[in-house]
Amino acid sequence: MRECKIVSRRFELEKSYTLEVAKANGAYEALKKLKAYSPAEIIDIITEAKLRGKGGGGAPAGSKWTLMPQKSDKPSFLAVNCDESEPGTFKDRQIISKDPHLLIEGILITCYAIRAKHAYIYIRGEYYQYQQILQAAIDEAYSAGLLLECDITIHRGAGAYICGEKSALLESMEGKRGHPRLKPKQKEPEWYFGNPTLVNNVETISTVPFIVQNGADAYKAYGTEQSPGTLLFAMSGHVEKPGVYEAEFGTSMMEYINHYGGGIKNGKKLKALIPGGVSCGVLNAEEAEKLTLDYEALRGVGSSLGTGGMIIMDEDTCMVTALKNILEFYHEESCGQCTPCREGTGWVDKLVGKILDKRGSKADIDKLLEVADTMNGKTICVFAPAVATVIVSFIKRFRDEFEGAL
Amino acid sequence: MSFQFSEENLQKIEALKKRYPSPKALTLPCLWMAEYQEGFISLDAIEEISTHTDTPPMEVYRVATFYTMFHLEPQEKINVQVCKTLSCKLCGSDEIEKHLQGKDVNIVHVECLGSCGTAPVMQIEDVTYEDLTPEKVDMILKELK
Ligand SMILES: Cc1cc2nc3c(=O)[nH]c(=O)nc-3n(C[C@H](O)[C@H](O)[C@H](O)COP(=O)(O)O)c2cc1C
Ligand code: SF4
Ligand code: FES
């Protein structure tokens, strides 16, 4: 397995979060290259590198940046998504606490490219400890005169998973409830108080300095044709050494788990795995053996790569209990705007609870799938469809366990 | 009105106004300031925030109730927020919760705290405590007393 450290290269250094250490180890070098390019040329480099958004969706960053107006009488903004609330995901926190200057450098380059003068970092309220490290780094950057052309402001959330969804995030930043907005019919930027705004994940922005400094080809030297580069993959659950370890796309899933994670905890066998946060469909051990860590491979089995935060479950895990746990999360976190989601998340939670309590019947499993179907494709955001996918994936792969629980 | 922002917070608010395109954006920052200043967000504080953010009090209230981290009533005991989401559950959050029962704290169930790699975890005020064991929980609570 090839070691590759694009985003995590300074993580292990002592006091890596300080300007002094970061700078001595290459931070802000890419900024020097910036002058040689026009903003549009920077966007071309990012497009050429095929950088994909690392917040869960994998959308090409270049196409999103291109939507931002190069000429406009309104100010443009950058909103960096550090909401990181998808269960199983804890990578952005590594960046802001171990190498905040990498993120700041990425923000400066991105703002240059999209002609924004102000960037906001929306951070989940629970990350206050890490927010303080990030704020200290921003203060240092101000003192060092690095933020002359662009301001950076941290905006703290206050506990709501849905604020990670990009339009809900902007609503929240506008001082409202975090309710996702209806999607426009055509491709356009996001809007913050009516101004064009780009929303990208912390890790996406933190990958930008490497690409600008080393060129698109250097990034594409890692990963696969369609998923180039690397990701801060992570592991939690039943694994010996949980944590965040950067790897290139296309790495074998089991090799990753065994190499970095030291295998399944207590020498047990793998039973199931959720590849990238609970919103991705569950996989069984057989599938995990064959899969590689990239968007295409996971889509091929009806799941998705998501944030790359894998949740690992050993042979003793009860899959009905696991699904119940996930559905409680969704029930708690639905923003309540759409009836199929607000009501549906409650119903499916109750139905699985009934099966778990041995009060269920075969009809309840069918009912569960039926409600899931009603939740799919009829809502403002993809929260409800994700719940449906998760339910179907559990029943499809572990139906016998659900029937055995009746 | 019985709630007033401290001098320090008023200065913060003025400084923040320059950093946003609209005062409405100050709703969450102001709610946080009130939460820290009083330990909860009173209806008087909501009124006060409304004047700084150019937002009707009812709207500020609607926002305050949407986010789970704000308290709308004074808190009597220590709130121990135990993560009960999947990775923590797989790694023994039930045991931690059982251990906490009967102690003089208020147990609050919360969803994933973004510390799944060091599960099980809990949060008290702004601090996350990771890799918990019952013994570790005892030590933490003892130090807080
Ligand atoms: C329910 C929901 C929750 C989301 N949570 C997050 C999150 O916590 N962090 C994040 O970066 N993106 C999250 N996203 C994705 C964002 O909507 C958005 O696509 C992303 O921030 C764009 O950045 P990227 O292209 O750099 O990945 C979420 C999406 C949905 C539908
Ligand atoms: S699908 Fe659910 S979370 Fe998304 S907007 Fe509708 S109610 Fe809110
Ligand atoms: S599941 Fe508990 S911190 Fe993520």
C-alpha cells in the first residue's frame, strides 16, 4: 500500500497548528505561485485536477467554482463547511486542530479564484475546543499580514445535523432555522443574503494548496481515473486502531482496514461495514472483501463512499439494533419541513423498535420497506432518500436477522 | 428589560456587525453570548437580541428552539451529554450511561459528537471526553466537583 500524505503531511509534527511550525514545513508556499495565475486559471487547474468534493457528495469542485461569477456587482462569498455531523465522520476536526494553516491557505487561494473577499467557516457547535485552535491560527494569520485581501470569520452552529446540508448551512448563517432550500432547476451558485456563494467542505479546500503548488498531474498521480487523489478515510467501531488515515482512492477496503486499523477488534470476524457515514448503505463482509475505496466501486453495489468514515461491525453485532440506532438518529435530526421525512422517520423507527422487541410480524418488514419507498424522492433535500437507502440496504443484506427477530 | 449584554459582549456585537452583510446574521452569535452570559437564554435575552439583529423576537425564539445546544431554562445540575450514536454504541456507550445513572448529574442523550474514533465519548459544557471507561468517568466527575 502506497503511503500518501497530501492533506495530512504536517499532522504528526509537534505544534503543527502554529504558524511557525507550519511555515517552516511548507505552509503558504502555494500562495507565492498564485500571482502567476489569473483567478480563472486557478479554477482551470482545479478542474484539470478533477478534485472532487470531500464533504460526502463527491461533486467536481471545478464545476462548482466555475459557477461563481468572475464579474459581478454583488460581493461573492466562500462558506467552508465544517459542520461534520455525519455519524462516523471525524476528519475535518483533524485538519482544523492539527493543521489549521493548511485550511487558511486553501481559503486564500479559493477566495482569489472566485473573487471573494470574505470567507466564513461554519463549524458545528460541539467543536468549540477545536474552534479555539482554528481561531488562534486565524489570529496569527491576521498578525502576520496574510489576510490583507480576504477576511475569515468562524460562524458557530449550535447542534443540528441538517445544517451540514449546504443550503441549510446558509440559512443558518443568515440567522434562521437550518431548513434546506428548494433546489433551483438550473445550475447556479448558492446564495448568502442574495450574494453568490461557494460552499465546500474543509478537506476539499485543504487539498487546494497541494494542487496549486504541484500541479494537477501531481494530484492525479494518486487515486483512480475517475476518483483521482486521496481522502482522509477513517475507521470507527469494532476495529483495533480506529482513527483517520489518508489513503488514495482505489485502495482495497480490507487492506486499508488491516494495514491502518490493525484488523477487526479482538480478532473477531467482520460482519458488516458502513462505508462513509451512516447515510451510506450497509455492506456485508463478502462485499467488503472485494471492494475498493472510490466513488464508482461503492456506487456499483448500491452504496456510496460518502465521507469515507467507515463504521465497522463484528460478527456479534445485532443488525436490527444497529438499524434501530441509525433510525433514532434520523428521527431526532429531521428538520421537519417535509411530511414524508418528519412523519416517516418516526414510523420507521417505531417499526424497527417493534421488531426488536419481538412484537413484530413479517408484515412489518414489508411495511418498513413501503414507508421507505414513500420517503424516497419526494422531499426538499436528500436526507429522507438517504434514510430509505439505508433501510433497504439493511433488509436486503440481513433479512434473515430481521425475520429471526420476529 | 432585565437582560442586558455585558460591555464586553456589546463590543463583540459591534465588531461582528462589520463582518456580516446583514445584522440578521448575528442571531446565532448573539444567542451564544446570551447562553454564556446567563447560563441559559431567557425571554428577556431574546427581546434584547431582537434589537441587535433587526429580527422580530418571535423569529429569534424560533431559531433558539431549533438548535439543540441552547438552553431556554436555567440548568440546575451538570449536563452530561452522552453520545448514543452507532460508533459509540458499538464501543460501549450503554455501559457508560448505566454507570452515570444514580449520580448527581443530568444525563442528556446526544447524537454523534464527531469523536467516533475515540468512542465512547461524552461532552460536558464545551469539553469532549474520549475513550471513556467507568473509572475515567468517575475521575472526570470528581475533578469537576
Ligand atoms: C443531510 C446532509 C448533511 C450534510 N452534512 C455535511 C457536513 O456535515 N459536512 C459537509 O462538508 N458536507 C455535508 N453535506 C454536503 C453538503 O450539502 C455539500 O454538498 C458540501 O458541503 C459541499 O462541499 P464539497 O463539494 O466540498 O464536498 C451534507 C448533505 C446533506 C444532504
Ligand atoms: S427531507 Fe427531511 S431533512 Fe430534508 S428538508 Fe425535508 S424534512 Fe428537512
Ligand atoms: S458516534 Fe459517538 S462520537 Fe460519533
